[in-house]
Amino acid sequence: MNDIESRLLAIKEQIASHARQTGRQPEQIKLLAVSKTKPAEAIQAAYQAGQRLFGESYVQEAVTKVQYLKNIPDYADIEWHFIGPLQSNKTLLVAENFDWIPSIEREKIAQRLNEQRPAHLPALNICIQVNISGEQTKSGITADEVFGLAGIISNFPRLKLRGLMTIAENTDDLNIVRDNFLQMQELYNRLKNQYPSVDTLSMGMTDDMAVAIECGSTMVRIGTAIFGSREYK
């Protein structure tokens, strides 16, 4: 068993344990393996260990990996998520190569993705990014703005509204983190009641995964704990 496989299995066991402790089923929580800055070989190693959902943040780097692996039949069922901030001049590449964009915060970007999504591909899955902590350093819209943007996205034929994403406040105080996530859970439940396509609440990373699962997260994002330290240029 290689290092990536062993770390991946350990994370999956942690997710299952946290789920059971809160009365949930492990299969209710998806694992998004954040593979940004990592080579295609690392993604292949995780794939061989059973992982299918991968998150990327840098467009050019990501597209190179996506296109390389899509040309190998064994990896055709990878689900690609673009999780980074998206600029207008990069929307075409993302619309053509990704399955999910869980970080939408602007109508303009949503509109461009809708216009540029190829007709032969399924609708692009969209989550709205919410800055639930209100920190100026974080991307995302306010909770009060969610339903306005959701209404716009739901009317785009090449997009499919799937839910919400957030990053909790950067603090060691888990009570503050829990409060952030509980606010998101309430917002998600309201959105889900209004839009039948909504089924995803993406929140929780390595340090706050347990609290996120406790508060209803359906997708956690884990990178370094699977792939090791990132290597930035």
C-alpha cells in the first residue's frame, strides 16, 4: 500500500467514524480530494485506491491534468471540481473541462459558464460560496444574498444548482466554527426546501471536518492529509 492510498483510507475511516458518532450514515458524506499542485500520478494513485472526486484551483494546471486523464479510458469516470476563485477570462476552460463549480459568488461568472458550457455535456453543477464568517479575506456572498443568486442560477439551462459551500472562520475556537456551520445548515435547509435540485452542503476540511459532519455537511474537502504538503512554485 502506497502513502496516498494509506492516507486516503485513513481519512475515509475518520469520515465514517464522525458520521456514525452523529447518527449519520458514512455514505451521506462525499470526500473531495483536493489535488491542486499535485501531479497526475498522485491523482492516479488516489484513483486506484477508490477515489473519484478531485478538486483543483489553478485553471491552466488543472486543465492539463483533466485533459491528460480524460484521454486514458481507465480514468474516464473522474468527477472534476473547480474549487478556486474564477476570473472571467478563464470561464471557457472551466466550462469545457469541469463537472462541478462549488465556488460561485457572482452572477456574471454564472452567466458566462452557462453560455460557454458545451451542449453535448450535462449541465454544470453549481454551488454558491457563502462567506458565513464575514471575514474580509474570504471569498463568497452574504447569507442575505444567497436566494437572489440562487434564483438567477436556477434559470440558466446549462447550469444545475446543487447547493452551498463555505469555509469556516480561521480560528482554533470550535464553538465559533460550529456556529458558522450551523448557520450554513439552516441556510442550506431553506434553500433545499425551495429548489429540488439542491442536495449538497460543502463544508469542512482536515481541522474542522468532525464539526462540519456534525452540522450536516454532505461534502468535505481534504488535500494535504491525502497528498502530503503542497509544492507551490
